[in-house]
Amino acid sequence: MSRGCFTPYDWSRSYLLPADVASNIPLRGAVGMLGAHNAARGLLVEICRHTGAHPAGLHYAETVLGDGAIIVVDVTATAHRPNGEPLCVKTCTRHRRHEDARNGDWSISVDGVAYPGEDRRRSPSPPMQGWIVHRLVRRLTSS
């Protein structure tokens, strides 16, 4: 492969959200947009793919703490399950700018219930996050 075989468009894969989704970030990505926004859209798309839900809303927020030492990214994805019940998934990712034993961490809650057993050092890919939600939702409904 030659050095020039890739263009910026090769890295612009984007999760696309329907026009009726309420979101504070763009519903589709483009070259040069934030990858974090694409990961947030991916969370909603993958939740819907794995659970059969219909997307309803997406909220993305960043907070910088401690003189920029910690960046907190909160993503809230809302959808409607096939039976019409709401599904609300929140993820929180903390990135530390200074190297230490823990470079960052990720946590998830579904319908207001935190799952510390799912906490990870690095955030999983959007497809993996969708599968985690599917597994947690199945666990809740089978109890």
C-alpha cells in the first residue's frame, strides 16, 4: 500500500442519528469533527441495535476539573424499548492528563441504577457498550 492510499474520509466513519432524535451535538459526523461526539452517537446507535429500542435523545457534556488535570465526559442516551418503556443509559468517562496508575476510568448506569461491576479503566467501544446494556437489561427483566 502506498503512503497516500488513505484520505481523511477513510477515518470519518460516523454513526448517523435519525432527524427526530433530540441531541445537543450534531446528528451526523463529518471530517474534522470530534471523535468523542461520534462515540456518543455510537452509544445510542449500538444500544438500539442490541436492545431493539428506538432512539429518542442524546446529551453530551464535558467538564474540566482541577486546573485541567481531569476531563469528565458524561453521555446520556435515551431510547424507547419495543414495549414502549423508556431506556436511559448514562456513561461517565474520566481522563487524567497526568500519567498515574490509572489513566482514566469509565462507568455506566441503566435507568438510574449504577453497575460498579461494569466499571472499566478504559471505555469500551460503542458496540461493546451496546452489548453491555443489552446484557444488563436482560438481567433486569429476567429477575
